[in-house]
Amino acid sequence: MSAEGEARVRAILANPVVLSDGRPSPRGSGEKVAAQPPDEGARADAGREPADIGVADPHPAGFAGCPSPAGGEGSFGDEGEGPPSDVGGDPAIVRECASLDQSDTDNAKRLIAHFGRDIAVVARDGKPGGDWISWEGRFWDYACGPSLVTRAAQKIGGRIAAEAEFLGFSAEERRAVAAADAFSADDKSPIAVAARFAAKAARDALTRRKLARWRFAVSSKNSARIKSMLEMAQPLTRKPSADFNKDPLKFAAKNATIAFRVEDDWECPDPDVVRKIARAEARAGHDREDFLTGLVGSDYDPDAKAPKFFTFLERCLPDPAVRRTLQSYSAMGLLGLLAQKLCFHYGAGANGKSVFLAVLAAVIGPSLGVSLPKETIMGTGERGAGQASPDLVRLFGKRFVRIDELKEGEAVREDLVKRLTGGDTLVVRDLFQGYLEFPNVATPHMVGNGYPRIDGTDLGIWRRMLVIHWGVTIPEAERKPFDALVAELLSERAGILNWLIGGAQDFLGQGLVVAEACAAATQEFREDMDPIGRFVEACVAAAPGERVQARVMYEAFKSWAMANAVAVFHENRFGRDMKRRFKRDDRGHTRAYLDVALHDVPARPDLPDANERFSS
């Protein structure tokens, strides 16, 4: 060895190798050296933090696995440990992640590095994270998001094992190995022996680091580690709920993405009218950046027909105008828009309404549609502002909602009807969870053989109701089993989807056109729910300066109700309603309605002087 080389070796030996596991390297004097933080070179040959760790490219699946530790014997100690079998991943990402430490926080960074394009958290107020959502290849899956993200987290242990291949010497260790290599194999001088000892210590330290990384890979597959990894990753992947489903005119089919474009109709014959037309544009495949959280239950085929479905509708709803209303309203299950209506499908039975809704729900699909139990909408009270509402959380990302059948006469929560149809932002939460805020765009459908009860008489509730009366009862000889008929119609899924697309174009161009028969059925429903209004219309007239005692007015209502087979309300309820309609004098012992008079009150057997009494 030259004098210069010998001087370099002596310098290396004078500066002890600091092992990454904190143990000092051996020195001739035997004195210990304080442990120092490992050099970046000890972490990875790349010697840098992962770049753009939250934006991973698609991952090729060609990475082979981990060799035995450098300088080792190919074994993994007495415990028989080896690398986990699930390695894989992009070698470039594995190399970058090798520089991360062995902690739950950095495991979260690994998760994002490997799967960051496919996972996100829908933010909730009051929580550092929210709800996991995952890209499943065609849409962002909210319902299965937690399970898909957990499956991704279970793969991180294998990716960590693969990192061991990329662990390298620190700068000091590299110098020690280089110094030993500078001596010939038969050089027995004290300096050569010391150099070989330092090089062995460096190789042993690297072997221990690789073994530690493999052991950490195994422990990272444990439930506690996975849960901690996911918890640490949530704040790093948080996205506002408003980032999803931003385009209300776009939806995904199984094989394509369809977007509606609304423009002026230049062929409109009336120059004073601006008419709109909507065009449907299809693009093959799906795009993460659309951030759609649903997928209809059908392929898109622009040439598909549905003759059996059309025959079914014509048989059950003979009026073409009613079928148009039904088509446009149903098509809103494809759009992120509301018509501010709740459609009540009404009919006595064996009329096709339940079959239609089952088919519609299947075509729209479970990721865009949801069912709510009738208990959600039943009742007369209002939910408190901070009350948990896990049923309404399920509306996130939905564009179609079916409410289970209500029995005739069951009360409907009018405040919830207004919330479901108003297009406002819903603020909801699960039990013990933070608040989730999102615009409600789920078009509601409700079904029943009889009318539910709506106590409100104001325009605010009745302008939101849309009744479609399924009035044709199918003869028993023509009926098919429910499941068989649904399956037969669903054989035309793609054609039914085209029917919905046509309805969406009609709505976007013309708005929701309500058939006269639907308007009449809705008015009939309203009148049935407002017997006091019908009584007033039949028996009460404006009469300036006149007055009718409150008890006389109530008795007149009872007479009218008995004559018209209407249930008689309690006097207190009658009084509250009438006070909203007419001016009432509550002074003194006898209350009276002012500036009104009774007329044409039916006679009652238990009140023989009714005509004289009511006319006085």
C-alpha cells in the first residue's frame, strides 16, 4: 500500500464507524463511542425523502422481492424470519419509501405513496379525518371505501419488506468498507486487520437494519399497526365533500361516462322564445378526476331499445302525458339536480307501481340510489339540530331515493319532506361521529296503496308533492310473478337507461312538465288532507260585520263532516286551523270568528234545529 493510501486508512480508523442501530464500532482501544443519528445514506441509496408522496403514479406489478441481507448467510436468525410474501409495488416508490422511518406516521406516508391516487377521506367537521372513500376503477366508492382502503393498508407490510433491498451503507460505513477493500487479502498488518474489522461491523449493521425492516414489515400487518396507519393517514388525505360530484350533468355507466350539455335551440320557430335543448355526450371509460361517487347499473348502448318496458308502461299508465312526467322525474336519478318535488306513486294494488320502482332502482344502481326506511319520514315532530341522523348520512352521493311504503293515514314529517326536496345543504352525522355536510340531490320516490297523512295546509308543503296515480288494475289472468316480471324488464336495462337519458334531456330542455292528470291527482290528495279547507269552501262565506261563535262554527264543521264521511277533528285542532284562516275575537267568554257567515250547513239527526241555529 502506498503512503497516501495508508494515511487514508489511518484517518478512517481514527473516526469510528457509527452504526445505525446506535452501537459504536470496535476500536483498538476498546473505548465506546456515543451513538449519532444515522446518515441519510444509511436509509436508502437514493438518500432523499420520497418526492410528491401524495401523488403516486399507476403501479406496475413487476417488482420481485428482497434478496438476503448483504454480507449475510441468507438466513434470518434463529427465529426463522423472512420477508413477507406480499411485496410487489412500483420499485421507484419502494426505493423512496425506504428512506422513511419505522413508525405509524411514516407508514401513513407509505400508504399514500403507494395508493394515494386511489384513496381519500371525505371530511367531517369536528374530526381530524372523516370517511374513507376509494377509487374502485370506475367511480369513487363511498359505501365500500373503508374495506377497500383497509385492503390497501394490508399490502403495506409487503411493500415495507421490499424496502430492505434499497437500504444501504451510511457514508462512514461506506468509507470503512472501501478502506478494507484497499488492502490485499494476504495483508496481515494491524492496520489491515482493523480495517477488515470495521468493514465487518459496517456490514453487520446493515444486516441488522434490513432484519429490523423485515420485522417491522411483519408487525405492520398486525391489526393495531394497520388501524394506526389509517388513523395517521386520514388528515393527509382529507377532501371536502364538495369536491365530489361537482358536475350535476355527468354520470357514469358501467362502460362509459355520459355528460349532458345544454344549449340554445337555434331551430326554435318562435324568435321571441329562447328554447333549450340538451345533448348527451358519451366518453368510453372513466376518470378519477371526475370524482363521481356512483355508477348506474347498466352499460351504455345508444342503440339499445326497450319494447317490453314500453309496453308495460303503456298498459299501466295509458295517458302519454303522465308517462312523460314519470320519465322526466325518474330521469333526475341520473342528474345532480332536484325538481323540488316528492313523487308519490299511488294506487290500490296490482297496478305496476312497485314493479316500476324496482326496475328503476336496479337500472340506476345501488351506488347512485338508496332506500330509506319509512321511519325516517314518519312522525309529526322535528329532529333536533344536533340529533344523530345515520339514515340521512346514506344520502351522500345519491341521486335517487326510495322511501319504503307507508300505510294509509300515517303522518309524514313535513319538515323532512321540505329538506329532501329543497336542494339545500344537508348537515348530518352518525352516532358519535362528526358532521358531514353535502348538497342533497337525491330525487325522492314514495309509494302507497293509500294516502299518508299530511297535516300542513300551507303552499310550502303542497307545492312539493307530485302524485302519479297508477289507476289501472291488471286482471289476475294477466299478472306475472313479481320477480319474474322485474327480471324480464331488466333484460332491457340498456334500453331503459336510454329512456332515462331521454327524460333527462326533456327535463333540461323544458323543465318538469306536470301532466294535468298528475296535477289533478295531487289536488285531490291535498283536498283529502284538508277537510277543513273543503268545509270552508262549502259552508263559510265572507260577510263583513258578521260574526260566528267558535262553538257554532265547530258544530257546523261536525255537521258537514258527518254528511261527507270525513273524520271529525278535536275542537282544539279545528280552532287552531281556523284561526290561521280567519280573524277571531278571543276577548271575553265567547270566542267568535269575524266577518264571516255560515251557509248550506247539512242537517244533523242529533241537532234538529241546525238550520235555524247555523243561520242565526
